[in-house]
Amino acid sequence: MTKVSTRWLVVAGIAVALLVAGIGSRYASGDPDGLTKVSQDHGFASAGTSHDGPFAYGGWSGVVGVVAVLAIVLVLVLFLRRRRSSDEA
């Protein structure tokens, strides 16, 4: 069994997440579910405001979400590394 580097696994995981978010979301069901379905069933779906824009639907919103989560994780990792190194000193 060959040893796989952690860096390669992280890069592959990010690539898969971006592919699923960008391409896989195009094949998601168009039927309403969750809160959207409940609001339609109970007649208050039109009470909310619609937020349309280039990132509102489709693959871009998924890609933006993946990038946002990666940024948050990166900030947390850097913060925890800095904290650990100051605790050891």
C-alpha cells in the first residue's frame, strides 16, 4: 500500500467539492422542499422578498459557498496554529 500525502488529499477534496458544487447543482431537483414547500403549502411564500442575482442560483452559489467555507477553515487553522505556538513558548 502506498502512502498518500495529506496535501494531495486536501487538494483532491477541494477539487471534488468544487466540482459537486459547480456541476452537480445543475442536476438538483427543481421541486421545492423544506421551508420552501411549507411556505407554499401554508400560503405565505409570497410574503418574503426574492433575492435574484448572478450568484443566487446554480453552480456559482455552490462554488462561492465552498470558497467561503475554505476561507473560514483557513482562518481557524492559522489562528489555532498561532495560539499553539504561543502556548508552547
